[in-house]
Amino acid sequence: MKPAPEAGEPSLRDRIAHEIARAGPIPFSRYMELCLYEPELGYYSRAREQFGKAGDFYTSSDVHAVFGRLLARQFEEMWREMNSPACVALIELGPGRGLFARDVLDWSAKQFPDFSVSVHYLLVEQSEHLREKLRACLRPHIDDGRCEVFDSPEAAMGQAGGNIIVFGNEFFDALPVEVIDHRGSVRVGYENGRFVETFVAPSAAENEFLDRYGVHPEDRERVEAPLLSLSWMERIASAFRDRCGFLALIDYGYTREEQLAGRHRDTIMCYRRHTASSSPYEAPGEQDITAHVNFTALQARGVDCGLEALGLVTQSQFLIGIGEETEFADAFQDGQLPQERAKVALQLKHLISPAGMGDTFQVLLMSHNVANAKPLSGLKLAR
């Protein structure tokens, strides 16, 4: 890992200001990209803890291992729907610290031995810092050849055979987005030591996105146009071109119908030390910047690229559909004492309750070349 810049070296704020001085105000997507991914200085590129109690936010895998255990059950069902191939590549996008992958691999070995021996787990992580954390977390699985870490989906696909499951949890929310204000497309400038916004006419691509998948901002409103997410869906779909498999994406997001009803406009949020803020211009590189995911756009682009849409459900519907047959035995199997089981029940409630993550997060399931597949258990409660 490269060392962090020492005192006196340019900060990320300085680096962004220099780019603006050289080229003029930059699109918000470029500002967000620099804040999150600039080598050595971006939020995900720095050698610090982003996840869990010691970081800035929690993911579902930080809540309890049952999240990975239930998904392992769903992955095993997908594997059977592909006629139980001898080898299936399970490709995770943006795996963070690797807790989810570890839970899936450990639980599969314990509960689904036939599926377990067929799985080749491929993790795709852009950040060198996080790739090192992944290798540390998953060292036993890496050493026995069941798991590998890559810096791009294309590199991972080079190790995949004809059967794949692609999974992403809170991956698309961290992709840079364009911001369209009622005054125009946002450009970020730098004046008198602070970032300022100016506006230009939206591009043809931005207008087309809002026409097809979203809404145009009304007076005093702004919305996002996540053009990069469409490019990522194209990259993901291209991996399925000559393969059989499933795609599962989980994130907080919305549909176009919800935007038309007046919801999910101006969804840019920042997280630092478990405190939420709507100001992306404070502490560049030191806070996470996210935008809610437009699932209408992701599904439509996936279909355009040859994938089959299976369903879009809330995380609550998805996890309950998977767990109801076993009465969530995956969660309670390790708890012996009443207080242990009570604690697990509270953690599970947070994952599935509308007051927790249950209705905030959506799950998009798609497939490719899976003949005569039965409805997946995660879609039992689909509306």
C-alpha cells in the first residue's frame, strides 16, 4: 500500500481546487469521483476504517451473520436452478471488509456442502486498501483456493466459467451521479476557499435519462441522473453473454413511479462517524457520499442488454421469503441462551423491519439463460 500523503503535501481539497483552476467548474459526478476514489486521498482509497462501529456507517453484514446465511441459502437455490453445476463463480461487487463473503462461505460449508464445493468466490474491489483488508479477512478461503480478490469485474470474469452469480450489496449507491437542479446541471467551482455551485444546460444524455427513467426537477428541486450506473449495468450484463446465471442487487433506492409520486428527489447523503449530512462539500475525502439507486433504470438497462427481469422486492420481503420455510433457523442455530436468542431476534428485526432496513432497501433479481427456472424463494412475497 502506498503511504498516505505527509503533512505539507496537497490535500484532496487542494487537488480538486487545482483541477477546477485548470479546467473550470467540474460536473458533480467528477467531484464525487474524486472525493470517493482519488488514489491515496479519496474516501475509499484511504487507509482508515469506513465500516461498522469504528467507521462511519453499517451495512447489513455488520448487523448479523444471518444476512450472509440467508443469502447463502438463496445462492444455493440459484445453483440448483442452474442444474447444480460442478463449478459456479460467485462474483461480489464492492465487498467492503469481506464479512459477507466470509459468512456465505462458512455457512455454505456447514449447511450446503454440495454447493460449497462448487463455489469459486470472486471479489471485485477497486480500492487497494480494501483489497488488503479482504485478503486478511478471507485468508483461509484464499489459501484453500476457494476465493480470489480482483480490482475489476473484467479480471474476475477471466476466472469464471459458464455459470455465474453476480451479487452487489450497497454497490450502486456509491457510484458518482450527475445532479440536475431546477436551474440546470450542477457544476462545482472553487472560490475564496470554498466549493460553489454553478449551472449549465443539461446534456442530451442527462435529459434522456430523466425522460426515460426519472423526472425533471420542479421549482427549487434537484434530482440525480446516475449515468455511470447504466454503464455498470452494461458491463455486468456483458459478463452473462455466453453464460448462465443470476444477478442480485441490494441497495436503498426507488422506482420511477415513486419519483413521479414526489418521493426520492435530491437524495445525495453523506455519512461520517455515524452522522448523516446532506452537504457533500464538507470534508472532501473524509465522508462517504451516496445517492439512492434508480432501480427502474437498472432493470431497464439490464433487459436492454439481454437479461431477464425476475422481480423487484423490498429487503424485508426478500429475506422473509428466504427464511420463512426454516423459521429463520439460520439466525438462531448458534444461540443457546435466551438472552442470546433475544439479541439475535432484535438484529434480525433490524434487517427486515420497515423501521430498520427492511423497506428502505430494495432487491433486484435478474437472470440469463436459466431455462424453466422456478420462482426463487426470495420472490415469494413479490407484489
